[in-house]
Amino acid sequence: MRHPLLAGLLLACTPFVATASCVEGMVFEDANGNGARDAGEKPLPGIRVSDGEHIAVTGRDGRYRLPDSMQPTVFVIKPAAHRAAPRADGLPDIWRPRAGEAEGGQCRPFALVPQPDAPASFQTLVMADSQTASARDVDYFERDIVAPLRGKHAARLGMTLGDITNDDPSLYPLLVKAVTSLGVPWLHVPGNHDMDVGAASDAESLRSYHRQLGPDTYAWEEPSMVFIGLDDIVAQPGRRPAYVGGLREDQFAFLERYLPTVPSDKLVVLGIHIPLFDHDFRAEDRVRLFALLEKVEHPLVLSGHTHNQSQRFWNAAQGWNGAKPLHEYNVGAACGAFWSGVKDAQGIPDSTMSDGTPNGYGLLNVQPQGRYSVEYRVARAPADEQIALHAPKVLRRGAYPAWGVYANVFMGYDGLPVEFRVDAGEWRPMKRVEQPDPRLLVENVADDLSDGLRGYDRSPEARPSTHLWRAALPTRLEAGEHTVEVRATFDGHEYRSRTVYRLQDAQP
């Protein structure tokens, strides 16, 4: 049965009139996947097309018409049973400038390729803040993040959650070339560093982004998931701050029209740049967004921006009144701490973030009935590198146990059990502490004491981490070396890390 909103939209469709504006156009089934409508390729009815505010549905002739508005782009909401034909640059061909890409006086039609065997369970690559300021940074991104994944990942979709570049839209083609080389459709969300420098208004701030990367509000459907990309940067040219986090009225209108049409058993993923917990995100907009998402059975929020990593679970005390806590995964930055720190043997900066998380990317694993899990992968590291330890190398035997082992569990969160043991003894709980990771403090001190620059930019100042645990090390053991193990279990996997310290007798 067709959803009543869709039925209403179909009735609202008006006859198609040829025009060079993409306010009107058509969608067809691209049987051979070449992106062009060939003889015998049929129009597709019942496909939703939007300008990020309004939604139209194609009629039996595959044609749609949107109301007049000031929206800059028009996009097709890719249905689960089809895939999007690729553009010349490899990005999915799901959008048009509203002004049109005229072909014989008409808007170039949208091509959707049949995908009847799309799997219900699949994986998505999730990146945040590649934030390249130069071609050199793009090279770091390519060698550190992209090249190790090429031909070795199992993902069927990819996305970058804003700050794709660092105020330099001329780098977009290089970045697009890098991510599309991974062989999956790649989606983008704009960030505050994707705004055009010198733009006079919020409406003009994403012209380069719209031209090269597509709409700033859109939806993309898979059999078990809907991804909604949202620009949550509100530019304020000439003011301080120069931007705030929040949503526009047209975006709320889109969500109000679209969310009720999503089947209740699908995972609804919102991709944004500024996290909902950021102090710059407007509280009143968060309240409105929560009111919409509370009606969704399986919501998930993915965000970036912080150049740290955290998992938040919104509850009633924080204004969320859904049936279960709202999970927001704030993904660690691909560029880490802005491609900073000492370079390794391959000439790539260390880029550890200020909370002690190494740079890398996330994975979203989607299953039917709204089930999912999220993971993190450190750049160029084994999948099980999930816990980083810091401990003293030597302690006086018999000393007061004032010194401890610290465990930075990259995917950790408040309430996660983390345990340690010494010399294969009894497992004991560690205590979560919100303080800087000593591993990064060591780098800060080394930068301070160095007579010369250790890297192009020094490592970031260590700041309190939300996923750091501590336990005191025993000193009343035999003199010599002792092994410390730490373990944590999340998303059904147990991860361990180990280090050693030595106890030494000392003379008074």
C-alpha cells in the first residue's frame, strides 16, 4: 500500500512542460547502466525527487514537477532497489543544479540502474574531516587512509562528514578522485571549512560545494537503511562567531515531509558535521530535531568536526524522550590533528588527535530490522588496534602504588567495562578518568624541549579524553619485569592490549 503522503504527492504532480530548469524533469530505468536514456529504457513512476525542501513523486511517465523555490539543487532520492549511475568524476549522479543542465531544452534526466539483489546487510565507510589545505595534504590522505583500503574493504557505500577540504574548494577534484577510487558510491556532507571564503550570506556560502559535490540536504535509501545528509552549518558572515550549528527552515520542512514515509524497520542515519552536543549547535534546533527523531524507531546520528572521537547516548535528562537513548557517534578525523606531528618512515605525520585517538575512519555495519554496529579503524593499522596503553617503564619495588597504567579505548564510552590484570592474574576493573592521555603529553613535552621543529606543525595540546581508563600498578611483586594486559568488549568483540613495567630494588 502506498503511504498516504506519497499518494498526496502523486496527486499534486502537474503535467510536465519542457524547460531548461530542473524544477521539472524525469527519471528512467537505466537498464545498461550507461547514464543515458537509450531506446526501450522505460520511465520510472513513484520515484521521489526533492529540492531539499519539497518532495515530488514521478508519475507513470516518469516525470516530476517541484514547486518554485530558491533551493540551489534538485536531487533524486535513490530508492533501495536501484543504484545511481556514476557521474564523469565517479560520484553518484543524483543531483542537478536547479538552474538546469539543459539538453535540448530539458533538464538532463535522472538515471537509476536496477539493483534487485541489493543486500540487506552491508557496511559503510565513514570518514570525517579529511581537511586538506594543500595538494601535499591530499597526498597524505591518499597514502594514509585511501590506498590501504583500495581493493581490501567490504563496504558498499562511503561518506565524508564535512570539512572535506580546508577552505580550498580547488582541491575537491583531487579528493573526489581519491575516494571514488575505492569503488563505492561516495556521499558528502558540508562542513564549516567547506564554505566559500568571502560569501556574503549563508545562502551563498556553499556555491562551490553545490557545484562540485552536490546538495547540502538529501536522502539515500538502501534495503535496511536510509541515510540523510544535512548541512548543519549556519554561516553568519561579518559576525562573531562566523557560523553556528543548526538547521534551516527548509531542512526542517524536508524532514517533516520525508521521515513519515520511511518504513519503521529501517535504520535512519543522520549525517551532520557539527555534533549535536557541540556548544555551537543551537539548542532550539536540537529540540526540534529531537521531536522529529523521537518518532523514528531506529535513529542514529553520525557527526564530525571535533577532531576527537566520542560516543554519546542522549537520554531524557538531556532532552531526548525517545523509546531508547539516541546514539550519536562523533567520528575521529581522517586528518587527525590536521596532519600534524612528527613524520614516520613513509613521510606521513603522526596526526594523533588531542584526546589521544590516532587518525583513521569509521565503519557502520547495517543489518535488517534497524540493527547496526559502529567500529573505528586506525589508519594503516590492524583492525584489532583499539586500545593504546601508557605505563611507567620502572618503579621502585615496595613503593606506594601511586603510578598507574592508562588505557585509551578509542571506541570507549561512559559505562563501558574495562579491565586489567598483571602477570595473567585476576582481572580487575579500571576507572574511567577524564584527563589528557599521557601518551600525547609526552609528545607535548618533547616538542617543548626540542631545539628545533620536530614536524611541520607540532602535535596538538593534549586535552581530556572521554575514553581513558586508569588503574594503579602493584609494586609489591618480585623484582623484574611484569606484564600488564587490558581488555574491553564492545560490539561483540573483545579487544586486548599489553605492555610491561619493571620493579627495581633501590637503596635508601
